[in-house]
Amino acid sequence: MNRFKTTRILAASAFAFGLLALAGSANAADSHGGPAIERQHWSFGGPFGHFDKAQLQRGFQVYREVCSACHSLSRVAIRTLAEAGGPGFSEGQVKALAAEYKIKDINDAGEPIERNGRPADMFPRIFANDEAAKAVHGAVPPDLSVMAKARSYSRGFPLFLLDMFPGSAYQEHGPDYIVALLNGYTKADDQKWNAVFPGNSIGMAKPLSDGQVEYSDGSPKTVVQYSHDVAAFLMWAAEPKMEERKKTGLRVMLFLLVFAGLLYFTKKKVWADAH
């Protein structure tokens, strides 16, 4: 028995030592050239979070006027701009917006045509293919459809332990990273030097500057504001059903709590005579 206890203690000690080693390596990575990502406040954070429609509309404006010159949004349907939990555009606005795009299609005779877009269409690709993108930029600009879910960073010990598990307490790494990246152009003499991007040399020149996008709602026309707005919009683009998912999750958790309570009292009643 003593040998068994000793083995358990040694195993627990080894596990704790491993966690500390991982934490040390994570913190070392952050302190030796790693990006310094500041945690931002988001309306959609936490289990009760929701998207700010006004912010999503501003973010979409920044995407259209700035980002869409290079980056596609080809996995997002135009119609979702009018759906619940999104930017809140009217069906008429979405229909008019869709008509501004030219969509390559095939007619009934099987011939290739180009037609006006419809709300059911996806946002078209900016470039016809990767070769066309490389001819303009020298590389293929990434599609931004799921960028806010694809980017992450280490928050150091002990928070990075929570982030190892699905459904962790903090899931806004991507928007935080986007904000930090867009504000990371800190050298006026080098438009492609970025404090956040690995190696500090990024293929995209500084895309935003103060006063570049005209907001009609009186919001500040600064890079900080633009970056927050477009990051929020990209989070919605990556997960347009987030609000619905959170509501469903809360209902399920409440059901499970009530169900667990009923099971507990049923068990006590059934086994009352046995005790």
C-alpha cells in the first residue's frame, strides 16, 4: 500500500513538474520575441455575449472600403448580413448590395456568364485564382472568412492551461490578435514592419490610417477604432450563429441542472427505505 501511495505521489509530482515546464516555455516564448497581445473587451465575450450591430456595420464598412481590395470573404453568404445576430441590414439593403457584385455562373445552355449578385450568393473572390493574386501582390492574400477563429496566441501560465480545452473561458484570441496586428505598424520608415507578426516583416503594408474611413454615426475615425470594428465583424463572419449557439447552450445547461436535481431527489425517495 505504501509503495502504491509513493507511486501516486511521484506520478502527481511528475505531472505538476511537466505543467510548470510547459508554463515556463510558454512564458519564455512570450518574453523572447513573442508578440505582446493585449486582451480586449468585446460585447460578444462570455456566455451572455452578443454582437453590437452598430459595430458590425462599421466593421463591414472598413472591410469593404479597405480590406476587400486584397482579401476575399468567400465563405460568407451575402444574405447573412440581414439575418438575426448579424449586422442588421434590411433585406432591401442586402439585395442592393448583392447586385453590386458580378458573379461568374453558367446559364441553362451550360455557357459561362457573368451576372449580378443575389443575396443567396457567397461574397465573390477578389482574384480569379492564386496565380492572379500572386501577379498583383507576389503572394496570395488570405481569405478572411474564418480568420478570427484561426488566429490565436498564448496567454501564459496559468491561463494557457484553460485555453487547451474546447469551450474554455476565453475564446476571443482571434479578434485580439487582429487588433494587435493592425496596430502593430509602429515604424514610420518601414510600412511592412509589424511588432506582432512573427519575424516582424509582413507582406501587407500598413492598411489603415486615421481618418481613412468616414463613419456616419460619430464614432472616432482612428486606427484603434477601425481595428476593433473590423475585428468584431470578422468574428461574426467566422461564427454568424454565435448568439444562437450561446442561447442554446444556456438552455441546455439549465435543463441539465433541473434534470440533475430531479434525479437526485428521485434517488433519495427510491432508496429512502433502504437507509
